[in-house]
Amino acid sequence: MSVGWRADIEMIAALVRRAANELLRVPGAAIPGVLAPTIFFLGLTSVFGHLTLLPGFDSSSYQSFLIPISLMQGAGFTGAATGVNLARDIEQGWFDRLLVSPAPRSVLLAGLVISASLRSLIPAAVLLVVGFALGVSWPGVGGLVMAVVIVMGMGTLAALWGCALALKFRSQSAAPLMQAGMFVLILTTTAYAPLALLTGWLHTVAKYNPATQIVESARQGFVGGVSWGDTWPGLLALAALMAVLAAFALRGMRRTAY
């Protein structure tokens, strides 16, 4: 391994360790990402649990149908928190120290988003424990692996979105926009009912929203089996969204350096 690659990996590892240390020092920082999607899951399954009785609903368990959405919401909140933390570091001047380091901007961004993808596993673990306790179907090894991949991908996606906004506004006041953006992206999909049962503008938006493919990929195992035909559209949509937001975030980092 060349010296340059070794230095880049060490920088990424240092940023991941810093994010982990923040959780150890302030454990309460992880609570919003755990509490909010758990409340949504418990509340919505209690109120809308009988939707599965509708003709055309492709699951007999609303808990199993909804748990992937809650997992994605947890990842979204956790990733958005990375953007808030970056805005705080910008306000306090700490991020300027990173910018004057020899590390490439892409490496700095990678350290931030990788830490977010790993932290997104915390709310996912809690939600799965709660879900299984309430009757969520066991997705099998393939379905569980798919859920973990989607959760980490959504954490990365949300972190890229949050970082792009933090670099744009350079203030923690942009936090509501970071969270709302991911919230809207996830909920304007087949979040609460299959596409065939949606009507009006929500049906149209969900049909063309790329996040719908991600949702359907995450549902594999919990609802039905796991297949490559249902997997690759979600992974492709996730990769495309990540590429677009990574370009915006890197652009923001390069402009911040001047």
C-alpha cells in the first residue's frame, strides 16, 4: 500500500473514531435517531395495522410491511445529524483545520459519511429488536443483509445531503432542512401502502420517486422473498442518489477552501 493511500485511510479512520467518541461522550445524541422512528413505528402500526385487510395489500403483517420504512427513517435522522455536527464544526472553526490539512477533500467527506453509515446501525438494531418483539416476520439471512445494506446506504445518503447543506449555509440553523429533506424523500414512496393502493398525487410521486425502488428492495425478506430482480433497482437508485449528492458536497468543500 502506498504512503498516500495509507494516509488517506488513517484520516478516514480518525474521523470515524472522532464520531464514535462523540457518541461515547454524549450518548444522548443518538436518542433522536432511535426514538423518532420507533415512535412512528409503534404509532402507525397501532393506527393503520388493519390496512392489510384491503384487497391488493401484499402482506398479512403491517408491522413487517412498515419496519423497513422505520429502519430508513432511523438512518435518515442519523445521517442528517452528521450534517448538523459538520455545521457546528464550521461555526466553531474546527473544520477549517481539516481544510488546511493535506488530505484530499474526498477523503474528508468519506470520513464523515462512513461514520454516519456505521452510526445508522444503532437505531436499526433497536428497531429490529422492537419489531421482532411485536411480530415482525424474520426476513432470513438474505433479507437481513439487504436491510443492513440499505440502512448503511441511507445513512450515507442522508449524511451527504446534510453535509452539502452544512457547507452551503455554514450554520446549524439549516438542521430542519437536513431532516425534512430525508423525511419527505422516504415518505413520498410506497411507505404506508403498496403503489396500487395509492391514489392522486401521492401515487404519481411515489411512482417516479427513486427512493421507492430503495424501499421495495429493503422490504425483501420482510414481505416476500429476496431476488436479484427486486434488489438491483434499489441499489442502482441508491448509488445514483449518492453520486449526485456526493458531487454537490464535494463542490461545497472545494468552494469552502477558497
